[in-house]
Amino acid sequence: MATCDVCGEYENLPYQCKRCGQTFCAEHRLPENHDCPGLSQWNDPGGVFDSGFDESVEGSGGGGRTGGRASGGVVGQFKRRFDRATGTGGFVSFFRNNATYAVLLAMWLTFVAQWVALFVGGRALHDTLFVLQSDALGNVWTWATSVLSHSPGVLFHIIGNSIVILFFGPLVERAVGSKKFVAFFFGAGILAGLGHVLFAIATGAPTTGVLGASGAGFAILGVLTVWRPNMQVLLFFVIPMKIKYLTWGIALVSAVLVIQTGTGGVGGIAHLAHLIGFAIGLAFGKRNEGLARSAGGAGGMRMGGARGPRGPGGPGGPGGRF
């Protein structure tokens, strides 16, 4: 699911051009329909059809001229293969305009690494590597690894966050670009986690640790609340509602719980981290409304009435998992 880079139309089954690496709807998938830069190379048969047969035949004649052409053909083939492997149509192009899926992959690889750490070094090693802890803020790597980490004992924690990122992440990424999206995702996740932990320290709460991508996930939802407040989503894949009612409703419940208890986490869920992430998303969305309009025309992002499930914040852990 993505938006067409030409018309901005939301497409459930998008096409990705292997030459320029961009994403298109069915109408614009052909190179001539999206003014693909690869069209300028069409007159170079070696870049599309050549297997090296012609050069090898010419080189077999033994003449100095033909031998030179054969040698150049080998070099040309190598260069073309290198270009295909590293250029806009190669493997690297997968991560261009697909940072959301790269983040999801990193989350699940981290989840596997968490189990390895538990098996090798127990809870102490696991928490040192993956949990942002109020008594170990000096472990700066956990500022980032905690965003990708999830409760090893609660599979629904990572599944719930993955659903949110999978359905809504690409909508934000297509508008702001992959690099800016990744910076936003980790920035929001890190600030949400640090905010929750620093609040626990300020209120004299016991040692608190947080992990999970819910802070970043709520930031993504916050952006879409600004850009497309009336976008329809399916709560638990069943109940249709506008995204603004969903996100502001969750934010209100989280705020009430934080105020009533005086702690950032309730029931093992880091509600304060959710609120911080949501606030960051609202601010980011407001600041980048121009990008959303340019991606989908006047009035905001054009998503074709896209629907997607709500991804609940992950269940708790020591002090709060978000």
C-alpha cells in the first residue's frame, strides 16, 4: 500500500519501477507514463538487451580493433551489472521509499536478538542492551535500541506496534521522504522514552525501564490526525471510526490515568510515553502540512479513503513498555 509518486493516488497494489525506484499506480506504472529517467538509456542496447554475444564474436576475429571492442564490452558489462546492483533499480533501491518496512525488519531482528541475549546472559544482559532504564541513562545505546525492542514474553506487544507502523507509516513516509521519516521515527521514540523515564526520576518513582515502538507509533498517528483527521480507520479491524476520534480518545484516557495516579505508567503501560509521542506527531504534522499538500494536492494527503487497523500500545513491563 502506497501513494503514487505522480498523482498521489492511494494504491493497494502499487508498482515500483526498477529503473527509477519510485512507486506508481496502475495508470502511471509504464516508464513513458511517469517520464522515467531510464527512457533516456533506451537507445543503448547494452543496458537492456545485451548479453555480450556480439562483442565476443567480434573479438574472435583477432584484429586489434575488434579485440579492443571486445575488451570494452566486458568492462561495459561489468559496469552495467554494478550499476544495476547499486543504482536506483538495484537492491539498495528497496530501502528508498521503503524505510517503513526497513524499520519493521529492524524491529523483528531486534526481537530475535533480545531472545538471544536472554539465553546467553539472562535478564541482566538483556536489560543492559535493550531497555532504557532510569538508573542507567548513561547507556546511551538503549535510547535507540529501546525503540526497536519489545517485551520478549508478550508477542502481542510487537505485533500491535507493527500493525500501526505497517498501515500508517508509509503514508507519512511518502509525504516527507524516507530520510526525514526515519529521523522522525527515532527522534519521537527516543524523546517519548526519555520523557517517561525522566518523569519517573523527577517524581521519585522506583527504578523504571521502558521499551517498545509505541511512542513512535503514536507520533505517526499524531501526524495523520493533523493531516487527515477524518480518515476512516478500523478499530480492532471491525469498528469504523475517524482517526481523530481514535487518537484523541486514547490521548484523553492516557492523560486521565497519568493525572490520577501521578505516575507515567499504569498497568505496565507507559501512558506518558504515548502522550509525548502523540504531541510530537501533532507538532511535526503541523510543521509539515505543506509537504502533505504537495504529496496529494490541495487539502492534504490524498489517501483514497484508506482504511487501516488501529495498533494498540503494547502491554507492560518493568515500569512501562510503550
